[in-house]
Amino acid sequence: MITRFNYQAEKITGWKSKEALGRSLDEVFQIINTKTEKPVSNLVCRVIKNGKIKNLINDTILVTPDGTKRRIDGRAAPILDSEGNVFGVIVVFVDITEQYLSRIALKKSEERLNTILSNTMAVIYSYKIKNGRPVFIYINENVKNVLGYEPEEIINNPDLWTDSVHPEDTNLIKTTTRNLLKNKEPVQFEYRFKHKAGSYCWLHEQQKIIVNEEGNFEIVAVCWNITERKRAEMLIRARLNLLSFSYNNSLDALLQKTVDEVCTILESPIGFYLFLSEDEKVLTLKAWSTETLKNFCKMEVKSGVQYHVDKAGVWADCVRERRPVIHNDYASLPNRKGIPKGHVKVFRELVVPIIRQDRIVAILGIGNKKQDYTEQDVQIASYFADIAWTIVEQKQKEERIRYISFHDTLTGLYNRAFLEEEMQRFDTERQLPIGIIMADVNGLKLVNDTYGHIMGDRADPLTLNITPSLLKLSQNCS
């Protein structure tokens, strides 16, 4: 039976004091479980029975006479006499409806925010520094899409993040973090991060310090995957490098440089470039990548080695099928052929054809990337192969023009322009002795008059081609 009932009890229960006094607790204090909506056992009875303080269970609702439901929190404590016997119970409770609604609103807000953060293209996380190491507080779900990790993997193992940074970029991050903590100004930087699958991707990251009311701070970071942008920049830079390189280097050196660039961008230690004959039956090796020659092939490999397409291994499928081929599980291929002794072991390869006027003119291949090759890799390899062939064609034209400018069309010997250039080269302050032999071949006019110009044109080269064979390497005939 209720013996005392204060003003706050009136406000919460909806009962007036004069109405509540003398009534049983169950009649005035009607409480139910939030989930089941079933009555909660009498709190006073439990205290009287055990003689101990009892708390209301979580999710308790008080139902007022007009049907209003209020979230409450409270407890009941025994009132003891001098001998320790329970002769009464005091019940203390408070209305927590507003706090509950605020908590629900906050939870929904957080869920909305998490939904937004999880659907953004960026990886968003926050962390604090403890003993010089990052301790992750939060990371959004998008980290799985961008970096391959579940959020819990990184939160539970903070070292995973730092260990995944490319070794060449660790000092950059350490320096940037020190500047952030020192100056308290936002920072941004770019670095490489190792994806869970094993390949590195480029990240652009921004960080900012947030300080709470207690003066404690945490660092909030937002990072975007910029691998595609970096690759595009690398492609443009590599193309310019190849064009610049081609001006002062040989054709073979250019092709090796091309293969090296592709291998660097696509993280492939093996690379090669071959020309294909006009009948598309014979492939001629023109270049291996520098790393292949240095670290992998133990057999002698020279430019000019030829391979018949019909006898070549699966790497020549791009010629037979006239399309790029990817072999990500080389060992399982049924038609693969054995590898020569001393040749690098292949476990993954990508080979692309270069096609001009519906004819395959060359192929470029790379191999042994740590991850599977993709269609995007095909596009990059094809891009470089095509650029290289365009430069090859240009250099061949330039070499042909250079040859024509210094050689006689009929005889193939050096012409007067070359002779004059050589004379200028030898005309130095050292006054080197120069021997000159001049021969008049006009007597061959008799052949023209007797047998016709066709025979005369044949006689000129025959006569003049004998002379170079009598000269030393340092001597010229024109």
C-alpha cells in the first residue's frame, strides 16, 4: 500500500497524491516490458522478499491512467527497522523518455551518416595517437571496396594500415603527421597503399585534427583512390619519355625502353617485343626488358632470334587468334610447351598484337605480375605497343630518308653530299693527311652506246661495287 507520493511521482504516473495514497503499487505503478509489453514483476515484493535493493530492468515502460507510455529508470530499496527487518520500501524512479528519444534520434542520425559515408567513393576514418602509434576509432564500410579489407580488420589491427604503406612513402607519412600534430593545420598528401589482393594503389588523403570539449583530440582522414589518375599521368609521361628517347637512341634501344616502361607501370618483371614477318609466319625478337636480361634469363638471348608462329608456345596465341591474350594460370594451359633450359619460369602472362592495315606487324608481351592481368592492363600494354610501333615507323622513315640523302640511287654508294661532309669532318686544325683517288667511269659510255642504257645501268653498279671491297673500314667510296 502506498503511504507517500511526491509531486514528481504525480507528474510521471499521472496519479494525484490523494488518489494514489492507500492504493497498491501495482495499481498505480503499472510497468511493462518494452519488447514483450507484458507486466513486469512487482518491484516492492522482490525487495521485501530478498531485503536487497532492486533495479528496474532495462526497457521498462510506465503506463499512465490515460494510456500514455513513458520510459522510466529506477530502483527500490528496503526500509529497515532497528532489528534489520523490512517494514517498508522506497521506490525512486525517473522519466527518461526524452533521453531515450534523443538516443534513438542520434542512432538514426548515425545510421544515416554511416549510410552516406559507406556509399561515398572515399575511405573515411578517424584515429588517435597512442604511444606513437595510430589507434583506429572508426573506418567506413567503403574501405572494403577500395582496399579490400573489412573495417574490423583494420580497427583490430592498427599496424595493418601502417605496414601496408609502400616502403618508399613511409617517411612522407611520418613527416606529414608530425607537421599535422605540430601546426594543427589540415594536411594532404599522396602515397601508395598495398591492397589486400597484393597490388599497390595510389591514395590522395586529407587529414584534420578535431578537439573535443575535454581537450582530447582525434584525427579525421578522408582518402580517395587516385590510381587511374596516376596511371594516366604515368602514361603521358612515359609517352613523352619514349619520344624524347627515340631522338638519340637506336631502334633496339627504343623497343627495350618501351618494354621497360610497360613492365614498370604494370608491375611485371618480364617483358619482350617481337616483329612479325609480312606473311605472319615468323616472329623476330627485337627486345627483352632490362630486368628480364639482368635477373631472370640465364640462357643467351639475342635480338634477331626467330620463332615460327606455328611452332611457338601459347604466348603466340595473340597472332593465331589475332587478339590480346591473358594467361593468368599459365601452368594449367593444355597447349603450353616446355620452357628452354635457363629461360625464366612463367606463371602469368599478357601478350598484345600491334595491327596495321589489318596485318599484325609486331607483338608486345609482359609476364609474372603478382596479381591477375585485367582488361585494363590490356589497354595499357596495347597503348604502349602502339606508340612504340608508331615511333618505329617514323624512325624507319627517317633512316630511309637519311640513307637516300647520302647514297646514290643507282649504285648504292655514298654520293657527293656525303663526300663533302666527310671532307669537312677531316678538315681539322691537325692537318691530317688525306688521300684521294678519283676514277673516271665515263668510259662505260661505250657500253651504253653499244648495248643500250639498260646494260649500261647494270655495268655501273658492278664496276663500282668492286671498289669498296678493296678499301679499309676507315676509307670510303662515293
